[in-house]
Amino acid sequence: MEDTEIINLWKSYGQKLEESLHLNRQNAEEITRLKVRSFLSPMKPVKLFAIIVGIIWVGLIDILIISNLPTGNWFFIISAGIQVLLTKLAIIIYLYQLILIHQADISEPILQTQHKLARLKSTTLWVTRILFLQLPVWTTFYWNKSMLLNGTIPLYMLQTAVTLTFTFVAVWLFRNIKYENKDKKWFRLIFDGKEWTPVLKSIELLNQVKEYKANA
């Protein structure tokens, strides 16, 4: 066999190998997209259910706030107002997350999908932090003028301890719910489920594809 034929065979083999590697990369990306869709799909009904229930809830609370305005029970009005305001903010975030999940389902470059998943992860942390800020008002909405005027010292002490405890927990969670704490037991207890696990699995898959493409 002449040198020219050997060189041509080698070039042909190299070209086929390159085509095979390119096809493998494409197949890996497509399989990854399918897996990401399968991970994110169960999140849609959860988010949609939360939005529907949230809208119904804030509607009822708004009615209660308006109906209590004539009586002037400001403990209830302020507590319920804070709670419903935070819930409305959470609903807006859930709507934004539904858009992100839908967009992540569309075939697009891996990098763009990674950005959307990063925002989905970030907003999941934020909406949880916001919802936990509601804890203190659940200990104050039932206060009234009669309770303050006619209550006993043990009642005041108990109520103060409960409210301060809930406030401390709310502030602590707001400050410590961060991605850096994802491996801690209390964090996993809060986020274990369809709100969090699919996002992490999807991000991990896309990172693997990115590394594969970089090393290929």
C-alpha cells in the first residue's frame, strides 16, 4: 500500500471519528433535554396549584380586611395585611417560575437553559424566605383591645415568648436559606420535594453535558 493511500485512509478514519464524536455530543444534548423536561414537568402542576390556592386565599383575606375596617381591629388588619402582601409577592414569583419552566422545556442552547435553571433555583430560595417571614403575624392577628386591657401577666409573658420565638425563627431562616447550606439537614428537610430536587438534578445534568463538550 502506497503512502498516499495510507494517508487518505487515515484522514478518512479521522473524519469519521470526528463525525461520530459530533453525533454523540448531539445525542447527549438531546437526551439531556429530554431528562430535564421529565424532571421539570412535575413542577408545573405544583406551581399552578400553589398559584390558584394563593389567589383564592388572598381574595378571602382581602375581604376579611375590608370587613374589619369599620371595627378598627388594627391588630388583625395589620397582621393580615402583611400576610396577604407577602403571599401576593409569592404568587408573582410562582408565575415567573412557571414561565421559566416552560421556556426551559423548549430546545435551546445548553447555556441558555442553565441560566433559566439558575434563576429558577434562586427564585425558589427567595419565595421560601419570603413565605417564612409570615410566621410572626400568625401570632398577632388574633390580638384585640380587650385582650390587652384584661389579660393576665402569664398571658402577656406567654404571648411575648411565642411572638419573639416565631420572629427569631423567621429572621433566622430568611438569613440562612442559601444555596451554600443545601447539604445541611434542616435545609434538606425544608426543600426535599418537587419544588427543589428537580431543579438540582437538571442543573447537574446540564453541567455534565457542558463538561463533556469542553473535554471532547
